[in-house]
Amino acid sequence: MSKIIKIHDMSLRDGMHSIAHQFTLKNMVDLSQALDKARVPLIEVTHGDGLSGDSVNYGFALHKDEEYLSAVIPKLKYSKVSVLLIPGIGTVDHLKMVEDLGVKTVRVATHCSEADVSEQHIAYAAGRGFDTVGFLMMAHMLSAKEIVEQAKKMAGYGANCLYVTDSSGHMLPEEVSAKIGLMREAFPNHEIGFHGHHNLGMAVANSLAAVEAGADRIDGSIAGFGAGAGNTPLEVFAAVCDLKGINLDVDLSALMDAAEDVATPIMGDKLPRVSRGALTLGYAGVYSSFLLHAIRAEKKHGVPAREILLELGRRKTVGGQEDMIEDVALELLRAGG
Amino acid sequence: MKIRCALIGSGNIGTDLLYKLLRSDVLEPVWMVGIDADSDGLKRARDLGVKTTHEGVDGLIKHIEEDNIEIAFDATSAYVHAENSRKLVAKGVKVIDLTPAAIGPFCVPPVNLDEHLTQGEDNVNMVTCGGQATIPMVYAVSRIQDVSYGEIIATISSKSAGPGTRKNIDEFTVTTSGAIEKVGGADKGKAIIILNPAEPPLMMRDTVHCLTKTEPDQEKITASVLAMEKAVQAYVPGYRIKEGPVFDGNRVSIYLEVKGMGDYLPEYAGNLDIMTAASAKTAEMFAKQMIKNRT
């Protein structure tokens, strides 16, 4: 039997971006129950921008992280739950608030070149015995060698799993192979993970390339929920893996049913697709969760979202800089007027 | 007459502050304290004729009386500040805290420096760079009408964030959030910090979002915000409103940029300047008061 690749569902966290963080508790319970039935080992539950993401900048969620976690976790039979924490947004105190709710995995995310802001959070999570993941976002912005250097810091703080995160959905399979391959070589005793976005339509191909280069964990979401054009659609990835003889140890039919019968009706017309805006994100290398904010700025100020996103790409903005969107829109408006 | 000062911490902030104190009419930097004799900050201090020690605050304490040190700036870290402050205050030194330790009351000069002058505290805390840049604006809105929620996003260039800031990033968000409430006047405060590694480094940017309890009075708020911009520019010339105030329902948003004076790090590091300029201004006001009381 080949090694089992662990899939990590993002529908309830990255998927929050797709509907401006407005999942009801029932949406979360229904989705997580469907994932549990399909034997998805890990499910992430938090605001789209992680613990304490609730803000004017990123959007206020319908419920608090604690409420979502308390609704989902007690009903799960098989799946375990992770939380995301972005230092600079969430703190160790936020982690303490949720750790007694039955969370098993803590993922600490930084921009790919700024791993050293994660020391407090990774050290705390590892010290408390969590499955602790270091998550390097916007990984297309550094070389494979530089990514390894940053990942070493996270490993040093205590992370047992290290991620290459394609937050912009900008990578192509050969880049994924090179980056995951070098990570595999540099960290023989750590788990290596890949998180993709479908903005260039490459999420499934990229995730497959990651597995072939030695990745142990792959992020995805049911029906491709997630920022931009969404994450790797899990049911599609599972079917492809089955054809390739890659063992995910999940129930493919149950995943397909979850996507069609549970996930799609919840999302309705907000179901992510490779829209003009999402494609622009992937093309220009821009953080995927900027999409809805840019569309909102277009509506308010009359500047095309594509122009705003391209400008944000030129300025090399990073994850979390949603406040630049209205600023740039107003600047473009003045320059154009 | 000048009041004699010591700087504790020879990193980015301490070194930038040194240059500002050297230009002061009422403050004289006499000592600079570090923990590494080879640090760039201590080297520069020695070249500028300032006495240095690399033995931490204990290396300074024994010279306080003979060198008549009356004000000390602590730019070390939140973790060692309490001990430093205890030792200095015991010697009768007034402490200006540039770490996020926040043992003493928060000081944001254009908002509450006058209060601190009348209260004579031993230790005042300068919040954080993001706090100094944004809390004046939260206050500029809250002095017009009630703010139920104040949120700030501080974006700084990676090059201007030293190891101390990175290691203790939680202290930034916690201390700044607290000061948005206590000094800014918002019922609830939230702070977010982002490091951006772009080259060439980006100028410090800060966004302020206030949610007002009733519909914002656009004219009054705009006038108050513009007056506050001028008040901050009096000690940080590179401080400016880039966009706004933008009104959207009960949301008031102000987009700021802080260009530094290029004393230690280049102009992009406005986050250093706003912190050190606010601290120098605070110390100068204390010094003027000390001088006045003596004459």
C-alpha cells in the first residue's frame, strides 16, 4: 500500500472568502458533516483570515470563531479540526481562547519571507502538543532555496509540518515540483504540504505535482470553495488521485455527493469560478482574498477591479493588505480623472 | 541649559532617537546602553561622542548621579523593560518607554501629552509606531462624535522591522488595541500589523477605520482630521493623509503615509520616525518643565 496523502479541507475557512465570511452555523455543520462522512481527515474552521480576522479590513463574519468551532467539532466522528492564525492579525491569546474546544491542528501563516514573526505562535502551539503547521504564503514570490531558508525558521520554532502556499494561484506545475522537491529534500523528517488556488485553472495539476514531488498534505475544498477561483476542488483531486493510484483514504463518492448535494446549494451564485477578476489574481500574482474587496471598490468608486488588482500586483502587495484596495482605487480615480 | 538623558537599547529605534536628541535644544544625550559592544548603534554613538556601555542597564546605573541623568528612554523589549524601569525610577530618573510593555500610562503627544505634564508620572509609554501614527486620527473622529469601534492597519517595510518587533509581534497588536480605546476614545479597538518585503521598501502606511454610533458629521470630522494632520506634522513633517476621510455609512476611513526623516534608516522607515519623534517631543516637554521649575 502506498503512503496515504492527507487531505485538508478549506471549505469552511478559505471558503469563507467566497461569501464574505457569512456562513451560518448550519452551513458549517452541514458541510463538515458531509466531509466527515467522506472521511476527510482534517477540516479548517475560522474566519477566512484566521483567528480574529473579524474586522472592517477583512469583513465581519456572521459568527465568532468560537461559535463556529463549538458548533462543528462536537458533531464530528472522524474528521479533526484545524485553525489558522496569521501573526499580526491573531495572537497567542486568540489561540488560547479556542484551544479547549477540541482543535487538533494549529496552522500559523506568514508571508513567505517573514517566517520570523511566527515564533511566538508556533512555539506556543507546539509546546501545547498541537499538530503545528508553518504556512508560507505567496510562495511564488521567493525562490525554492529562499523558501527552504524561511521554512527552517518555522521548523526551528517547533512546526512539524511545513507548507508551500500558492495564495495567488500563480504557480505552474513545474514551479510546484521544484519548490516541494527542494523542501522534501531539506526536511526529510517533517511533513510537507501544498495549498493551491485555481485562478489559472492549475490547482488540481499543481496539487498532483506536489504529491509527485513528495508532499504529504494537500489542501483543497469541496466544490472548490475558497478565495479567488477557489482552492483545489477536493472531489476532482480525489478522482484524479484514484486514477493515478495515489491513496487519499477518502470516500470518493461521498465527496462527489458532498460537492453536488450539500456545498453547491449553499454557495448558489457565489460558487467560485475562474472569473475575470480571479484570473487577474492568478495572472498578476495577487493575494486571492482581494477579489471581492476589489469588486466592491469598483462598485463604489467606478474603477475597474481588474485595474485595481493589476496595480496591487505591480506594487507587490502581500496577504492582509486589503486596506490598499480602496486607497489604490482612489489614486487611480484621481490619475484617470 | 539642557536636561541630560540616557538611551537604553542600541537597535533601530534607539539609534534613530539618538540623532533626534542630538538636534534638541533642551535634551542632551549623554549615555547609550547596549548589550553588544560591536552593535552599529553603539559604534555610531561612540563616534558622535556619546558615552556607551554594552553591559545593559546595570552598566549605566552606577553613572546616573555623577552624570546627572534625569530622563531615560528605553527602546529594548517589553520583557526587560519592567526591570530597567524599576532600577531607573529608583534613582529618580523619568522613564520614557518605547517598548510595548506599557507599565506606565500611554502617551500620544497631540492627544494627551498635556495631561501627563500635569500628572508627573515616573514612566510614560509611547504605545507603538502604528499607535503613534493612527491614534491621533481615531481621537480626531471621537472628539467629534462617539466611536463604537476603531481599527488600524499598520503596514511597514520588512527592512524597518527589527528582530525585537518580529519576535514579539503580539505585543504590538495587544498594546495598540488597548491604546485605541484608552487614548483614541473608541469603545473597542483593533490593531493589525503587516510586514511587506517589497524592494525598494515601501513607505510606512497606516489605515484608520472608525465606526461612529450615529451618522458621521462629514464636515466636522473632516475639519478635525485635517487639524490633527497639522498637529502631528509639527513633530513628524513627513506625516500626511493620502486619501480620505472617506465616508461610507457609519464608517470613516483615513489612509495615511509616514515618510521618515532618514536619520538612521532611510525615509521609508516612517515607523521609526514617528515613534522616536513622539518620544523626543514628550521628553522635550518634560525637560522644559524641569528647567522652568528650576529657574
